[in-house]
Amino acid sequence: MGFFTRLFKGADDKAVPALPLGASQQVGGERDYDRGIRLFDAGQYAEAIEALTAVLSNRRTGPLVERLARFYLAESYSAAALAQLRSVSGDPQQAVHQLRTAIELNPTFADLHFRLGSTLLHHGDTEESIRALRRAVEINPRYTQALLHLSVALLRSTRGDVNEAFGFARRAGQLGFASGKPEFDVVESAMVRGDKEKAAELLTHLMESPEDDQTLMLAANALDLFGQGRFAEAEASYR
């Protein structure tokens, strides 16, 4: 089961995030907002983007509704990008463009920078992936998956510093990733020897999993807080 499938499994009309108290009294944008959220929950991301963009372009939209719409619009672009990447006929370049658009909407969300960086890394744009993953780690120094992907990106880069890569991997280990696993010791040994290629291969294999529980937790928590209008807490949880 995929990331967003798990996140919104069982969603129905009652599951659409209600506007926070007082938001319904604001003029403009509410109908498009409600429609956009329903489309988002239904996995119709292109249509959700259209509806939520209309909210932001409506001059009568109040600031509270606008802020909610901006968050869900960024998530719609991000979800559309993930759908592109999972599709056999998907376009990775389009996915990258959608993720960059999401970041423009919400530049302080570490998870968006991570998704961009991991996508770029997977498709061979190592230097750009390093920039995106560095930003994710700057925003959230405890983001284990971002630390690991940044370590791999540095190992794969012709200009990457193996000592810096080792440092990021060690930080991930200190945060509990593969703690005590002999496989992680093998990764560290390869780094100490300066065998970047082997270390990248071993670390990639070790960190691969069908679901990223940390990312899932961040997204679910932030969506819940945003739905309650608790913006500062939502943004902090996504960092």
C-alpha cells in the first residue's frame, strides 16, 4: 500500500478537514477549498491543484483559508509528483517540476526538500540532490532519511567528501537508524577504507524499505494540525 494510500485510507466525505472555527465566516474561496480537499483525498491531484489554485487567486479569500489552501496545494503537487514516479509511463522531470513548485509554496518544510532530493538522487542528478538534501537537514537536523540520502549522494558524487558522508551516516546511526546492526558496521568500515562506491551500495541497500514511516508520521501529523488551524505547530512538526 502506497504512502498516500495509507495516509488517507478510508477517507470519506466526513473525513474532509473542516475549516477551523471562524473560517466559515470569511468571504471567498471556501467552496473551492472544500472541493480541493475532497479531490485531494480522492487522489485526483490535478483537479485538486486547479481548485486550490483558484482559492489563492480569489482576492476575496481570507488569510486563514488562504493559508490552509497553500498547504494542501503544496501537498497536491507533491502527491502528483509521487504518482508520476510510481507510474510506468511517469515523467521524472515533471515530478521534479511539481516538487519544486511545492517547495515554492512551502519552502520551510523539510519533507518537501527531502522528496525532491531523493527523487533527484534516484534519477542520477547527484549534485542537485545534494543541495536539496542539505536544505532538508538544515531545516530538520534530526531527519534520519534525509541524513542517509545525503550521505549516499555525497558518496556517489565525484566531488563528495567521504568524511562528510561518514558524518551524516553516523548522525543517522546516533538517532537510532540500524542501531546495533552488523550491516551498519560494514557500511562504516567501507567508509573508513575510503571505498565510496561500496559504502554507497551497502548504505542504499540497508536503508531501502517499501514505506518511510518517518515521512508518513510527519505528513499525517502536519495535515491534522493544519486542519485544526494550528499553523505554527504544523510547520514545526514538518521540519
